[in-house]
Amino acid sequence: QLFVVLAGQATFYSSLHEVAAVLGQFEGILVPRGAVYWYEKSSEENLVLLRAAAIAQNAPHETRRLSEQLQPAVPVEVREGAYFGD
């Protein structure tokens, strides 16, 4: 998978606490197939990511999740009349 930050800042982790990269606008990271990772927004600005991925036809597609070990999800805040780029 390839992630590119279009706006904001993202911190990617290779385990629960090990930082793999802190990415700003127009920076990216390649996450190899099968790698354990997670990311979070790490600035006050909204995080906008571009993600691209490909799956090999005969390769198993198994994703290990860290969701249970991380903090609960933050609810989405909808701001009426606000759009990306404003």
C-alpha cells in the first residue's frame, strides 16, 4: 500500500508505539504487504490521505489489525458548509 499525505500531518507506526514515519504534505510511505501498521492525525489540520493498493491474484490477503489495542475511535465531526480546501 502507498499512502500520500495531501493535507495535514500523519504519524505511521510499525507497532503499537514504534514510529515508522511522520509525514507532512506531499510526503508518502510504502507499507509492504502483510506489514502491521497504523496511523493517526498528528497536527491540528485535517488529515487528507491518498491510498493506493494492489492485490496479487494468488496471494492471500490477510490484514492484521491493532484496533482492539488502540484507543477507541474518535467520532466524526461534521462542519456544515465547510469543504476541503476552504
